[in-house]
Amino acid sequence: MTLPLAEIPTQVWLFVGAGLVSLVAFGALILVPAVGAYSRTWEKATAAVLSLFILAALLLVGVGLGAFIFYNWDTISNWLG
């Protein structure tokens, strides 16, 4: 009998790891400084919500760029030689 974790492909583990590293980087580099810059509770909450908009924008740019590269890979690979 095999373990369920052994059946998960390596690529999935790599994407999960990259996602976790990205979330930690977002929290450390964007969310914590934005929330820490204010003293009132409502200001901290507003900074956190606005930081989530930044996260959404970063995700949209990443997905859009990834989709562009995926659909145009034949042309892009010809540029690379």
C-alpha cells in the first residue's frame, strides 16, 4: 500500500512551495510594513485590505503573463534559438 503523499507529482510540490514562499514574501515585504505604519485599528485594517488589493493585482499580472507565455511558447522558443 502506497502513501497518498507519495502519489503527488513533484511539480505539484514545487508549485505549492513556490506559492508558500510567495505568500511569506508578500506578508513580510508588503503586509507587515503597511500595517505597522499606522497606530489606529481602523487604519491598520484599511492598510491590510489595500494590501490584499495589491496581492490580487500581483496574482492577475502573474497569471496573465503566464498565460501569454503558455499560448505563445512556439514563437518565444523560436526567439531563443
